[in-house]
Amino acid sequence: PYTNKPEWKFTVRPSFELADSTLDMLLAKTELADETWIEFDLETFIHSKHIRCVGLSWSVEEAICIPVTDGYADYWEPEQEAYLI
């Protein structure tokens, strides 16, 4: 058993508003500090070159997974996806 188990704050399948506000928060972090740690991960489908989701973490306990596709369909409306990118 963990004695000092962290309180994970992982967001999966966020709303557009939450994805947008998280990206804004991360951008602000980079503008306020000389150095900012952000981990970046792209997940793809095994048999294609299509991006499934983008993972970002900014601490050991905090991360977000922003989907690009939901199975074989786009997750976002085209305007929303373009805005987030």
C-alpha cells in the first residue's frame, strides 16, 4: 500500500472549454517563468498514422488527454480542432 499516494488530477475527454482553458493556463505558465516543465505525448492508432490524442502534463499529479479522434470520427468540430491546435 502507498503511504504517500498522490492525488492524481488527470483529465480525459475534456469539454472544448476545459481543453481551451487548460492550454491557456499552460501558455501563461510558459510566459511567467524562465523554465517550465511540460511533458508532451502523442498517441496514435496502431495500424495507421492518425493521431488519437495529445497528452500534456505539467506536474507529477496533473495531466490532460485531449482527443483528436473518437474511434474513426473526429472528436471536435473542425473549427474547434483548428482553434485548439
